[in-house]
Amino acid sequence: MKLSIIVSTYNRPDALNAVLQGLAQQMGINAKDWEVIIADDGSTATTQQLIAQWQNQFPCTLQHVWHEDTGFRLAAIRNLSALKAQGEYLVFLDGDCIPFPDFAVQTLRLAEPGWFVAGNRVLLSPKYTAQLCQAGGNPAQWSAIAWLWAKLSGKANRALPWLRLALTQSRKKRAQRWTVLKGCNIGVWKQDFIRINGFDESFSGWGHEDSDFAVRLIRAGILLKDGRFAVPVLHLWHRENDRSKQAENWQKLEETLKSTHIEAKIGLKSLTQ
């Protein structure tokens, strides 16, 4: 099975660089068994130059998928990137979420037919985020004691992101609870992604397209597996996104909840027709 990790970004090369550093340090996976795709929602040439630099030294194929900047179109660039993905299993990460060195291997262990994975995140403080982006380094390689100190000192909001637990049956206890999913860390089979027509591009601006995605997957019979203590990511701090479309998007989500449709209203098919 090949893994495609799709990293969305928009004009934040310092954060993307930290994420690519984390991905470049993945352990226990062969180059032919995975790829990374940067889903670029219209960034400037600075981001393109950064990706080009990494392509010369990356441990697997690193592809840059870009479309024009005409506003927040995360769903669209994710759909376009998924179409270009060669893997049978897709992971969607935000471009400010640093994976641990075992992220790829743990992802493949969690992958199971009929299930998608809701990964979790560890929040980093504004001050430490700035230090990390400027000086480099990877807190994902900290010891247990270092993580305890990070929590006590306010660098991070959790002390146990290093801990790995099987939780075989517990991971399935919230199988139909769509609210568990966070759009920054999602694992899904490509065939299931295609089945529901991908992300719904009718959601304009920030907010709730990830919830709509989870609702439609569950409605299609694809259940949610909890990725806690297996595939956490480190979420770099950023200012709150423009939420002017949140109310409108919430109304669209409510319409989805009241309906019976499985496919995105505007999704993958719009890119292939």
C-alpha cells in the first residue's frame, strides 16, 4: 500500500518548512511506499522556491500542486491534489502541523478498510512557535521529561504526545461521532474519498467543510477511528483565520445533517468533467 500525505498551505513558508522538516525525518518507511504533495492554495513564489529546495533532498517524491489565489479554496486544492495522488491511502495535514517521526508508520498501522482516521493535535504557544520557526529543531524528538516541562512551562498544551497506545477497540467507540474530526489531520482511503466526491467546494471561506466531510463519510458507511496516542501532530500557533463565512458555512452543514446526500455538491467530479 502506498501512502500519500497531502499538506495544505497558503503563504506561510516558515511553518511549511518546519512541517517538511518533520516529514523528512520519517522513520521505518521506504521511499517507494509514500509521497508528499503540497496542496498550495495560491501562495507566492517564496513558497514555490522553498518546495523546490526541499525537492532536491527529500526522502520520497515531493510534488507541488498550485492553483490561483482567488480567496480561501482549501477544499478545491485538496481535491485537486487528491486526484494527482498515487497512493491508495490519503492523509490530509495542514501546513502548520508538524508530524512525529513515526507518523507515516503509525498511519499505515491504523489504516483499515471501512474506516477513516481522525488524528489529533498538540497546540504550541505563540512564543515557542516563533522560536521554532526561526531557529529550527523538532520538538517531536523530545524525551518524556522534556514534554512534561513543555506542558508545565506553557510551550505546549499536552504532556503526553510521545505516548503510543494500541487502544484497539477503544479507537472505535466514537465511530459515528463526526464532531471528533479535525480538518488538520485526517486519514482516509482514496477509494472512499472518491466515493463521496471529496471535499465540498461549495463551502466558501473558513469553517465546517471538514465536518461536512465526516458526516458524508459516516453516512456512506465509512466509520471513524480515533487516532489519539498514535498519530498526533504539533500545531504551530497562528492568528485566528477570517471567520466571516462561518455562519453561512454552519448553515450549509446543518443542511447536510438534515439531508441524505453522500457526495459533495461540488467536488472531484467538477475537476474531471
